[in-house]
Amino acid sequence: YLRSRIAPHFLYNVLNSIYADAIIQDAKLPDYIFQLSKLLHYYVDESHRDLVDFNDEIEFYKRYIELENKRYNNKIEVQFETIDNNISQKIAPLLFEPIINNAFKYVLKDGTGFILIKFDSPSKDEITFICTNNKWNNSINNNDSTSKGLSNLKARLELLYPHKHELVITETETQFDVSLHIKF
């Protein structure tokens, strides 16, 4: 049930961007559509599985981040760091999507925005995820879609990795920091 509630909030915005590009007949339009189709392929064909290869999940996030940043004309500095691509670990699909989605939702979009997304593996049976972004306002104001996404994530973590995860969300006046540590 929780997995079915993973909604690609960015989809609506991407389609609006594609529509705007279609109106002005932007040459980037075919690339947008192709990238979007790859993301939707993953959502439809892979996200229903209990576990996916960690490397496939990383590739999904690389595409996701690239498409999100294109929406903002690459005005956001995104630093993406990941571990060795030979990790054989399997993980529940789309665990990190709500966090990355929120980073793009709340980051400054005026050319001074930054997002750091980092995956690390301190040992073969654990993964650490860090996401940091500066923000355009002083609070989330309990945005309904944000709080639903995070509450669904917390519920999924409790069901999938009980007593084997730690999720820490910190908000300061100027930035959000999220850390998720999972043991397998």
C-alpha cells in the first residue's frame, strides 16, 4: 500500500516544462521526453519489486537528478557522490525519492541553489545516504505533500528495515539536512 503511494510529484512539473518547450519548439524537447520515458520505465517496471539492485537505483537517481535540474535550466549546483558501482546489495526501490524530490522542491532556484546527494557504504551490509540543500524559505509550513511523502517514507522504513535504520532530518534557517542509515 505504501509503495503504491509513491507519487512522482515531479512528473506534473516535468510535463509542464515539456509543454512550455513544445510551445516554443525548443530543441531540447526530444531529450526531455526520452529521459522522462526512462524514469517512467523504472517506476512502472522496477518499483513494484520488493528489492532492486542498488546500482540500478543509483542510475535511476542520476537520471532523476539530471531531469529535475534541467527543469531549472541547470541553475542549481548539484553534487552527486556515490560508492563503487560494483555494490551487489539489493534495496527497497525508491526509498530516497521523497528526500531528493523535497530537496529540489525547496532549494533556491535563483542560481545560488545547491544540493548535495551522497551515498556511502561503510561496510558491505550498510548504506548511508545524505542529502543537503539550501532553501528558499524559512520553513516548510507543513506542506501537505511533503509531510505525506516523509510520513510514507518513515512507515516504509519501519516495515522494511525495522530497528535497522536511522533517519535524521534537520532544518536550520537556511538549509535542510537529511541523513538515512540502513543496515541490511
